Amino acid sequence: MAAAEEGQVVSCHTIEAWNEQLQKGNESKKLVVVDFTASWCAPCRFISPFLADMAKRLPEVTFLKVDVDELKSVAQDWAVEAMPTFMFLKEGSIVDKVVGARREQLQQTVDKHKTSSASA
């Protein structure tokens, strides 16, 4: 894995990039947090720096960002109805979901799921 991807939120601008990041996440057995966002969404902009900070502090977690307008089919496949929506994945399965710019809930959910994979 490229060092540049450690500790940052990776934006997926194409279906190919999305699939590649998802595949990497599945293979690494790391917790993957997907931020479904939109450029026009104020709460998304509000939570974005918090997410970037979490990514820096938690290199053992993969953070992905998907713009729902850019990748409409992905948002539809994942039944995203509100922004921001955060999906938590482990080995390709959704293990949790947080809807809305809720910092505490986001932090708690990441903490809950990142520890269970660390023992693998």
C-alpha cells in the first residue's frame, strides 16, 4: 500500500477507484469508513475536517469519501438517502452506519469496530 494513503481520507472519483479501494479494504481486513458526501451539503463540509483528523490519528482505519453526485450509482447501490452517511465495512460487509454530521457517534462507532479487527 502506498504511504500516501496512510492517514488521509481517500476520495473516490471513479467507479474503478471506488472498486479498487473497496477491494484493498477487504483484503487488508481493516475497518473501512465510507463518507457519502455532497459538495452542496453544509453538514458534510462541517464534518470533513473532523474526518481528516481521525484519518491522521487512525492509520489502521481506511477512510474513503464518495461524492453522491459524482458516483450516483454507488450511492444508489448503497441506498444512501441523506448526507453525510457513513458506512462502516469489515471484509466487504456493512457492520454499522451513522447518518448525519455526528462527531461523537462517528468517533464511538470507529472505536467500537477498529478494536475488534486489531487482534486478527
